[in-house]
Amino acid sequence: MRATRSGSAGAEGDTSPLMPHTTGTRYAVVSCHVERPLDDDAWARFSELQRQRPSGFRVAALMRPADVASGEDESRWLERARDAAARGPLGHHTHWTAPDHARPTGGAPAAERVRAEGLRLRELGLEPTAFCGGGWYTDAEVADACAELGYVDCTLRAERPQSLGPGEPWASLSAPARVRLPSGRNLRAIPTTHSLGALVRALLRSLPEIVHVYVHDTDLAQPWRRLALRATLALLARRAQPTDLDALAVLVSGDAPEIEWADVARL
């Protein structure tokens, strides 16, 4: 299937695959970028969110691996990753420059870190199924590493992230697709469609057929944000069927259209 271009029904700059409407059901999933997995307070708040499954949502943990070179404790990290995997889907979230600096700033090719981290996670006995690049960074080689590792990539966004500066690359996608990469591999992609604030606004208007909401573990530090998240997910559950990233990946695997990498890469 072909994709619509900018100026079609999607937001400006988006590439929207023409998803077949086979079920008549809208689905929604929630993921959390776990960027401070060794911060006890941040971990406790995230763990509570996962255990509670607000409004039936099994929250996916997209976890930043332990940065041993920066002195982080991999054994302690592994215990927490196993706990997260027991409660919901487990994913891989890369910060290229430092634990507190997501996007790459030079050095080794970005794809090398993704591949090395992914292989290390497998050595540790983990089986992450999803990926999201820190700072929404991706490129063709990073996408290829994700495909090689068998990940479903959630780095692609329905709208350009407001945090990006001029000329910073990202990838645009509005609905699940198989992205044909320059290497010839196919990358399974489920785009991240809404931040919490964007979801609140969308609930007042219209929602896409597939909704993927994300939060950061740091967003959970403020009690009012935790309350807002639970209230908003309760409203979302009235408009869409709650599921999780792994189940959604299976659900859309047969119907996801194919789209070229050149049609999603953006600056």
C-alpha cells in the first residue's frame, strides 16, 4: 500500500499509511520511557503505575540500559528490568551521549550503540520487544539495527516533537507500518502518537484508529501529573480498547502497509 503525503489527512509533515479498517475497533496503548531506572523514587513511582494498570492499560517499560561506563550498577538494573518485564512489555530506550543526554553528539555511529546494547540485553536473559530512541533520534542505520534485533520501533512520531531544534532529524509516521529500509530489511513500526497533553486535546476532537500515549518516568514525580494521567487514561478507555504494545504488534502485523524509509525520514 502507498502512503499519503504532507497535506493529506495527517498533520503537516506526517506520512500516514493507508491502514485497512478491518476490525472497526480503535486500540490504545501506553508506554513509559524509563530514563532513571536506578533512581529509587522514580522507580517506585513507575512500578506503582505498572502494577495498577490504570483503566486496564498494561504500561510498557521502555528502559534505558545501565551505563556501566558512567558507573551505573548493571546487576541492580537487571533486577528492575526483570520486574518490569513481569508486569508488562519490555522495551529498549537508548541514550547515546550520557544517562542524562539522550541524542548523539558525535563519536561512534549511533547504530553501533543500539546494536551493542541490544545484544547485551539478550546476554542478560532479557527479551525486549520494542525500541525508542532517546530524544526521538533515529536514522537509517539505527532503524536497521532495530530491524536486525527484531524490535518494533516506536521512535517514529505522528507529529514533530516540540523539543527538537531546527534541523534535528526525526521520523514521521501516523499509523503502524512496515518500513522498507535502504538495506532491504523491513522495520516494524508502531508510532508514538500522543504525549499526555496532546491526548487531552485530542480527546476533545478526534482520535486516530491506533493511539500510542507515552510518558517519562520523570513526569510521575508530580502528584498532579499522576492524577492527570490516570484521569485521562480513564477517558481514553471509553473511546478505545486498552491493550499493550506486544498485543498490538501482533494484532496489526498482518495488515500493516509497507512504506519506504525515504517517506518517513524528516529534518
